[in-house]
Amino acid sequence: MKTTLLYCAIVIAALLTSCSGDHGSIDVHKTLALVMILLIIALFFILAIYSNLLRDDVDCNMIAAQVEAAKLTGRTRFHRNNAPFSLSRVQLAIWTVIISCSYIYLTFARGSNCPNPPDINQTALILMGIGAAVTATGALIDKTDIQSNVPRHQNTPSAGFFVDILSDSQGISIPRFQNVVWTGIAMIVYLSKVYLIKTGCALPELDQTLLGLTGISNATYLALKTQENNTPAAATIIPPVGPVAPPTPPTPPAPPVVPVPSVVPPTPPVVPALNPEPTVTPNVITPPVNPPGAPAAS
């Protein structure tokens, strides 16, 4: 309902402030160009706020849990979509709006200066091609990381438009900042050249050097995007070293064991006694021996 009312308000405002012709009448072509341009710009902002048009691919379950936790603490305010903004998608969408609105303006608002619709020139093709290639490659990188369950810095609630498009896993990124600066310069130059067209209705051409810088900044951003979510290798933790004990002196080798020959002490000589005691012979009665031939005693 709100979207329908907004469209009606845009159309009414365009009709009330429509472009006038040479005699004060309404110029239908200019009014049609104004309405179409306003509708494209309004549609761009509505989709940017309420859809995933400009958002990164995220793990919905992970980011939903973080959003609920942040709401409980009241730290931030959330819209209908909480995923962070994608730099490549923002760039492609803005170039699409600029070139399409420029084409409509030159086709319908130039009147007799543009009898035929302008051709899509080389500059428009290069700018749209750069945006489309970077967006497609970035989406493939995101899908690969999601399928591999790699921890991604995109799986966090949006911190704001400019913070999202300028930040990687380490914070504000120099390659992203360079990309935003050179792309913004190219957009401003392109719009100024469209405004300054006085004759004819050809789409403006940008300098080749500016196109080259835009392409280099996008290529650098894309090359570093492949490494944004790579987890660094875990550092080896070395335990703290206490006071070093003095080294233990080496144990001297044991001397070789020399076998000791067994020594038999000499037997002392027997010394005879100086005063030998007389040997006492017990009194043994010896029976008398009869001489041969004598009769035995009875």
C-alpha cells in the first residue's frame, strides 16, 4: 500500500511540475522522460531498503541470532533487512540507474536534437561490464565460502551503508576506499558530461585513463575479496621459559677395575716347646704271655 501511494505521488508531482514546450504547452516527451527517471530512482531506493538488491549473501540463521541479541541490548536499530551492503552490488546498481536514466533523458528530452535513440557506446559497455563482472565473481566467492562453512565477516548485522561497503574483516579497507573514490569520480564526470550535452544525443565518452583506473581499482578489490575470509593459521604458542638451571657437570668415567690376585698368607712354622711335659701313660695291665709250650693258666 505504501509503495503504491509513493508511485502515485511521484506521477502526480511529475505531472504538476511537467516540462513545458515552446508555447507554454506540456511537452509530452520531456514529461514522460521525467516520470520514467523518477520511477527508476524511486524503485532503486525502495528495493535498496526493503530487499536484498544491494545486500551480501549471508548465513540467515547466524545473522538472525546476532540481530536478536543486539535488539535485547538496545544497541542499534534494525530495518527489515539486516544483512550488510555489498560494494559490488551497490556499484552495479548505481551504474545501471545512471546509464539508463541518461539514455532516457537523451532519447526523450532532447527533442529535435535526437531524432533517433542514441547508441550504446563503448564507455557504457565497459562501465556496465566492469560492474557485472565484479558482482558475478563476488557472488561466486560468497557462495563458495558459505558452502565451505568458512567464518565470514558478512555474517554480521549491517553497521550502516558506508561502513558496510568500506569494511572487510579487518575494518575499513584501503582497496575498498580506493574503489569507492574512483568509481564516484567516474560517476560524477559521466553525469556532468550528460548535463553539458548541447547538440546531438550520444551518450558521453569517458577518458581511457579514467576507465583504466576504475577497472584497476575494481580488480584490486576483487583480488583481495578472495582472501577476506581466509582464517590465518594458528600461531604456535610457546610456553614461557623460567630461569635456566645451571648445567649439570658431566659424571667422570669410572676407572677400570683391575683384578686383585688372591694372596694366601704363609703358614707359620711349628716351634717345638722348650719344656715338654712328660706324657702320662695310663696304667694298663698287660696279661703275662705264656712261653711257648707252657700250659695255659686256669
